[in-house]
Amino acid sequence: MKNPIRLSTFYAILAAVLFSLNPPLSKLLLDKLPPTLMASLLYLGAGLGMSFLYLIQKSTHQKREARLTKHELPYTLGMILLDIAAPIFLMFGLTKTSAANASLLSNFEIAATALIAFFIFKEAIGKRLWGALLLITAGCLLLSMSDIRNFTFSAGSLLVLMASICWGLENNCTRMLSHKSPMEIVILKGFGSGLGSLIISLLTEKPVFPIPSVLAACFLGFISYGLSIFFYVLAQRELGAARTGAFYAIAPFLGVLLSILIFHERLTPSFFIALLIFALGTYLASSERHRHLHTHPALTHEHRHSHDDGHHDHYHEEPVKGEHSHIHTHAPLTHTHSHTPDIHHIHSH
């Protein structure tokens, strides 16, 4: 899996699979934990788990990733604040609606991510990706209408939609940090958002802390938030925010399937039709690449890179092999090649 696009696609799908565990399993734990405390424990679990992995990685003494600096502070703060709000909205939404309904409604995150990426961050979106988003939306609507009783725009549904909007904006903030260390990003997300939610919980909920449920929530956070976000950030480097979000569309679908298995809901023919629509949408998203004459302006930054990617031909006094990280300068370059919207291809057309 040396092809960077294929590897990033794998990361995006893996991130979606891990996150799909969140709505149904959180629904179970909300019987024991209040919503804001649950949101806090999910992110604290992510921060703790990824900190442990970071210490293991650091022991190898390899500097392959760039660290965050003060220049990324606005996006970092935005990421943390939105990550405080989003899971709180989701947890409260889960107390008022079914896990399957919440999973379906979270598809709105895909559209929110793509539209914000397109209109605010000027990320290029091709015809195939627009088609993929339309198919994903159609599949979501078809699946949601398979049982009208389970898809109503109740207060719970609106809260889940608010969570999706927050995460759509947060995805784009994270996109601007994706060339930095993914573990550092997840650790900041985990402890920043987790502690923020914990303070809100202590002030508003007067929570109790049943140890088994607390440990289960932290472990779920490590899996469905920590590892999921880590792979999501890696995917965004090559795929961009909008395209990564399109692959992430399978998360709500898998969440629905898992909810049906856990809560014994009945599968319908519409469910299997939606599966085919989602598969076609994922194919369109994965096959989109565009080719045109474009210019890269002069740029000095630090991020993980190698010298065989067509954008990094700077000189090292000592020979360097493989991927590494250091401050380097890109000279202005105009050329044509097939690409996706990655860290070097955020420009208007």
C-alpha cells in the first residue's frame, strides 16, 4: 500500500469504522453517565490513550512529524472549542433520539465539511466528488425514510445536526493543521476538549463517577475518537477535508448497522439499496483526481515529507532517506500533474 492516495483512502475508511462505534455504544453508556460527563470522558480517553502511544513513539528518537507552533494557534483553539461543543450536542441528542437516527443524521457532517471547505477555505471539489456527496445524501435519505417513526426532526435530531455542523467546521480547522503531528493534534483535542467538557459537567450536572462506566467511556473514547481522529488527520494530508469527509460517510452507515444489531431493530430492503448507493458514492469519491496547470507560490513551513513526491527537492548537507520533518522552503513552481486537494493544492480554479 505504497501509493499515498490509496493509503490515505485506507486511513479515511479506518477512521470511519472506528468512529461508527461511538453513537450506539455511547447510547448504552448514557444509562450510567450524564451527557456532558460522557462527552468529557470520550475525549479524555482519547488524550490519555494517544499520550501513551506518543511516549512509545518518542522513545524511537525519530523526528518524522512537525510540531504545532503559535502560528497554528487560531485553528488549534477553534478545533478545541468546537470539539467541546460537538460531543455535548451529540450526547444530549442521543438521550432524546435513537442511536440509528443519530447515526443517520450525522451524515450532515459530510455536507457541512465539504461546503465549508469549498466556500471558506477555497478547497477544490471536482464533479465526481459533488456527485459522490449527492449520492451519499440520497442514500442517507433513503435509509432514513425506511421507517418514518425513527426519523423525525425532534429536539434530539436538531441537537445531532448541531453536532454535525460543529464537527464540519472543526474538520476544516483540523485540515489546516494536518501537516503537523497527528498525535499531538489528537492529544490537544483530547485534553483540551475533555477538560473543557468536564468543567461544564461539574458545574451543571453534579455527576457521579461509576468506575466501570468511566473506564468503558475512556476506552471507547480512545478507540472511536483518539485512533479515529489520528487516522482522519493522516487521510486529510492527501485527500483534503471534503474528500476525506466523503469517505467518512460510511461511519453513519456502519453506526446504523451496529445500532440495529445492538438494539434489535429490523433491517429493510431500503437498507440494502442504500448500501449500493453508498458504495457508488464511495467509488466516485475515491476515483476523483484532476489535472490542470497550477502554480505553487513560495512557501516556508515544516511538515512530514519525502524527496520523491515531486514537491520537495531541496538540498541536505547529509544524505536523507525516507520521510522526515524540518523547516524548508518551496520555490515558486508552475506545472501540470494529476492531483487531489492536499496541503500543496489548496488554491482556486
